[in-house]
Amino acid sequence: MSIGKWLENGFKNVSAVMLRFFLAQPAREPHPPYKRILFIRYGRIGDMILSLPVFRAARARFPDSEIDVLCDAKNARLLISNELIDNVYFYQKLPHRIARLIGRLHRKNYDYICNLGVYPSFTFGILARLIGPKAVRTAGDQGRFSYFYNRSIKLPPKREIHMLERLFLLAADISGSKTSNISIPWVKYNHNIQEKARQLFKRIVPTALSGLNYPRVVALNISAGLERREWPVDKFREFMKLAVKKYRRQIDGWVIFTDPQNPAKAAQLTRSLNSRSLTQLPPENDFRILMEFLRHIYVLITPDTSFAHAASAMGTPVLDLVIGENSITWDPIGVPHQVVLSEDPLSLEKIPVEAVENGFEKLMESIRGYKPNYRQGEEKIG
């Protein structure tokens, strides 16, 4: 930990103790309906994707209410053109912008503020308190920062339930729903985003497949947020050499993609395999387009849970390569899937090719006769 970060944490801890005597409020009970609702959802993009069904359930329950989201700048774009959200605000760690943000949101007089974060946070606790001093402010376990809120939701331990179930418990007052009532897709973007995704899919489909109405294409994402969560490229190569040959009758094409800022690995892997049925996805920075693109994919193979959640949101089966034994927290949900767990709790590197082959074989067997979701329309998760 850097000295700057150590000093920042120390300041927050001391401030938390001092502010407890001034900001603590008695517990509040929910009193719907609410006219103005604010969700605080700060975290990685996979966390935001998992929050989309919660926003959808809240919109269904309060169709005429104003529903806003406060998040980080990277995730804010995921919500633009989203039919579920009225306004998106993003937090930047700059004093003048924080002050402006607090003033702007304070004037909106929110009835209900729900922090969907799963870890205690001084920053978003005090933001919630300053933005909505009269609002019902809900959060889960916030530890020493719990006094910033006036409604605490008791939650099971993190490893005992799926993260999506946890988020629905946090928002139970305003979602009025459960994960069993979620419909696929979790979110629909506007026609412009959908059309860009369709054109991207058509562009990467090999020429030999252009005559097929619904080609069955498997996508491989070979990147992850952390290097230790990536499966080695040479193992992807070995798996692909076997899979392209073995499934030439079941799979019409394969596409490889990676972090749009670093497409070199995907290009290298694509060239080394030298297969007519294989192509590389052009770099795409708009995650909304990538999500809609996954709607057209037959199966996704990924070591990145963000893309596993994105595929789940669009109804696409997933083969997920995961570190650790608590996969129940981050498993794909609502779609056919197989999870390949690493025995190494810190890295995916030691997952053998045979384990991924077996996982893919089981997934292909489970979706035999499966109708791609872009043909079957909306289906309810059971």
C-alpha cells in the first residue's frame, strides 16, 4: 500500500469515528411509493451488469418514478441509452467535482437511496448522507460506516449466495422481485446499438457462412481484468486446434477477441491457428455493443466474469474459467453453463487443456437442440 493510500485510509477511519456523533440517525422503515430513487453502484463492470436486473425490477414496480444511478465514469457509459434509467451521474475523485455532484443531487430530494456496493465504504456512505439527509438510505453490512444509513439489510455471508441474489436482497424494498422472476435479456439497448452489434456480427462471420440464416458461432475471450486470471495463450491454441476439428459439424465458426486496448494476443492466436472458420473480432470500446454482439453468439468461452455476466444477460451459454472454489458467488446465471475451476487459488495458469475440453463437451451436450436466444425471443429464467 502506498503512503498516500495509507494516509487516505487513516483520515477516513478517524473521520468515521468523529462523524458518528453528528450524523447517526434512528432506523427507518420503508414507506413506498417513492418518486425519486437513487442507486449507488460503484465497482467493476461485471458488478454493474449484475445490477441491471435490479434496475429493471425497480422500474417495473415504480414505472412513473425517477430512477437515477451514481457510479464511476467507466460504468456510466453502460447505462447510457438504457431504458431503465432516467439519469446517470458519475463520481470523480476531484474535490470541486465532488462538491458540485453533492449539491446537484442534494437538490433532487431523493425519497430512497440504495447502496448496492457489497464492501464498506466511507466515501459513498458520506455521499449518501449528504445527498439525502431525509431519505431512506439503505445498505448491507457497512461495518464502522453503517451510521451513514438509516436502514440496514441483513445479508447472508458473501460465499453462501450468488451475487445477483445478494443485490436483490439489498434492493428488496424497491425491486419487489426475486432472481427467479428475471427475464432474458436483462437489458435492451436502442436500435442504433443493436444495429451496430448486428453489423459487427455479420462482419466477423466467415464468408463461407454468409449463406446461413443463423450460423452457430463460438466466441473466445482470451483476456481478463488481471493477468493471473488469464488462461495461457498456448493452452487456448491447443484447445482450439482440437475443438475446431472435433466440432466442425456442430459449430459453424469461431471468433476470438480480447481487451480492445491490447488486441495483439488475439491477432497472434488467430494467425497461428490459420483456420478458415476462425476470425478475430475488431477492437470495440463500447461495451454496450459487445453485450448486444453476445446476443448473436452460440457459446462464449471466457476467463473473465464480466463477460460471463454479459453473456448471461443476453441469454448466451457460457464456459467459464474461474479461480477459487467459491464460484457460486459469480457463476453465470439463468443460462446453460459449465464452470472450470482452477486448483490454484491464485491463478488460472495450471488449468489443463483437458479440463476445458471436458467442460466444453458437457456444455455442448447440454445445449443440444438449443435454439439461439436471438431466435427464441424473451424467455423467463426458471
